[in-house]
Amino acid sequence: MTETPPPGGPDATYFRYLESGDWRIQKCSGCGAHVFQPRVMCPACAGDAFDWVAPSGDGTVYSTTVIRRRADRGGDYNVCLIDLAEGVRMMSRVEGMAPDAVTIGLPVSARLTDDDGAKIVVFDPVGDRS
């Protein structure tokens, strides 16, 4: 059953789910394609009806870069594009390992964390990467 979209559009809905501690992405009710970034029209079939589903959290690093910062400003961190098992790609970061140790093809698993008062999706490496 397709949910009636709440006011504020798909981005607002996405962030409402995150703030409640629940990560959801769109799934087209017409063709079944998963969709991310949230949008009003399915890029696969042009449908406009979506369900909000919990992704598996499984992913693979598609690309990565290291952002260099002084230690007193928080130190280095990585920015990655993650391919989710559902077939969509999202930007995030991998935690739990050195930023420059993150590699393309690394299997990762998602989790929610607090970042400056907001809930965000980050990823941890899967398996022993020591």
C-alpha cells in the first residue's frame, strides 16, 4: 500500500525519518525501483507514487577521497560514494578506520549516528580490516 506523502516534500520526509532514528529510502510503487536522493518522480518509470522502505544497510565503496584538516579542527576524514545493495548510490563517510585506508570496493554496513545535533547515515567496514 502506497503511503500518502506528508507535507514538505520527499527531502523533508527523508529527514523526518532520520530524526526519529529510522533510515528509509523511496521505492517506486509502479516499477519497484529503489530511489535515492528523495524525489517526486521515479527516474526509472516516471511514476509518482512511492513507499518508504528500510534499506538493508549493506553497501560497497564506489569512490573515496580524504579531506585534510588540522587536528585542532577535527582531523582528516573521508567522503565516499556508497553503492547500496538496493541499487542506489549515496554520499557519506566510512568510520572505524583511518580515512586514507578506505578503498574502492570495500564492503560496508550502515548505521545512524549523531552529527552536530542531527542524525546522519555513516558506514563501517565489514569484516576484519585491521
